[in-house]
Amino acid sequence: MCCGRIDARVAVAHVVVCLTCAPAYALDEPDIETVAALIWLPQMDQGVLGRLVSAIHLARKHPEITDVAGMGVTADHASRTFGELHALRAEARKRFGTDSPATLRRVVSRTPSPDLDARNGMSGLRILMRGTWFGTDPDFYLRTLHDQATGS
């Protein structure tokens, strides 16, 4: 489920999502590995992670915006927080044998639906947006976050 940001405007498989949540719905994209990674984070749902990661990427790239907004988040703090989230790939590898969204997609396509039910213990797997975008415009994601934050 998308994090519910008001900027949801990208359609993936007929579901309208925001740019931060889009990779969770786009595991078939050829360059998904450059855009996202799998992490294990059962204490936070995908939507909350999406909002947190948007704020982290904005603070890392444009700390002057987060300071102006009164958030007081430094680029260094945001980078450390992202590093901690990124390190959760190790637990995803331990539990699923991979931190690759593309590999997960191949496995899931051959997995019976009941085995993917979150009540069976798989509810902690999340998609971590790396801060880049698909295809020929990798800066699209960060540029859009900046424009939204500044009202451009």
C-alpha cells in the first residue's frame, strides 16, 4: 500500500502511487536494482518507511530545505539513518537468501499465494528506495522531492 503522500501520481499496474512507493510496485522493471533494495523491517510498514525515506533523501540532498521547514534534520544525520536502514539488507538476505528485488520477484512468481500471506511471518520484508529513479532520468525522484518541498 502506498504511504499516502499527496503527490501520488505514478501508475504501476493500475495502482496510483507516489514516487517513493513506486519501486515496491515495480519489481519487474529492468533497473529495479539501482532504484531499490530489500530490507527486513517488521516494526514499520511500507507506507511509514516510504514517508521516512522521502524525508531522509530530501535532507541528504537538500538539508537547507529541511532546516527551513523546522525539521532540524542534518544531512549527516539523514545519511546515518539511511545507512542503518540500508544495513537491514543483511537480515533480508538471511531470511530470504537475497536483498535483490528482482530475485524476489522471480521467487514470488513461483510461490503459492497462501505462502505470501503476511500472517505467515513474511510481513517484515520492505522495499527501500535508494534515492534514484528508473531509466534515463535517474535524478527525477530527487528533483521531484525538491520541487514538492519548495512548491516549485
